[in-house]
Amino acid sequence: MEENFDPDLIHAIFKLVWSRRNKKVEGNQGIHLEGGAGTSKKTRATTANASALKVSCELLRLFVAEAIQRAALIAEAEGIDIIEPTHLERVLPQLLLDF
């Protein structure tokens, strides 16, 4: 069985990012970013339902697994048995483009 990320943890991370983004928007009150007539980012609550969290967890799991697999291939090509941070640094640019 493959390990998956805890949806509660992912939800907490999302909430942290959303709250930081709201603070930035409040700090830039003179700048209108987006939204239709009569809407304000201050009044709209950002939420994630259970299925969105489940899909986010699966996407994150696949992303991490792919990063590890690609880094392992580079480490193996160098004759090293341990993945080092430099291996991850080398695969991340292409991985981000692929996802």
C-alpha cells in the first residue's frame, strides 16, 4: 500500500497560504487584483471540499514519487546509492515543467 499525505495536513497548509495571501491583499488595498462587480476578496471565504483535498493529496504524492524516482536515476548514473539534495536540484526544473 502506498502512503498518502494526510488531507488534514494539506488543508492546514492551504489555509495558511490563503491567510497569507489575504494579508497581502489587505496590505495592497489600492490595487484591484480580480473579481467581479460587488465582490471583494475580503468577504469571500476560500475553502476546499473533501474531494478537492483528496485529489490534491494524490497529486502531491505523485509529484514527490516522481521527484524521488528521477533523482534516484541521476544518483545511480553517478554510482551513488544515496539521493543527495543536488540530485533533486537537478531534476526539479524539468519536473516542474512536466507537471
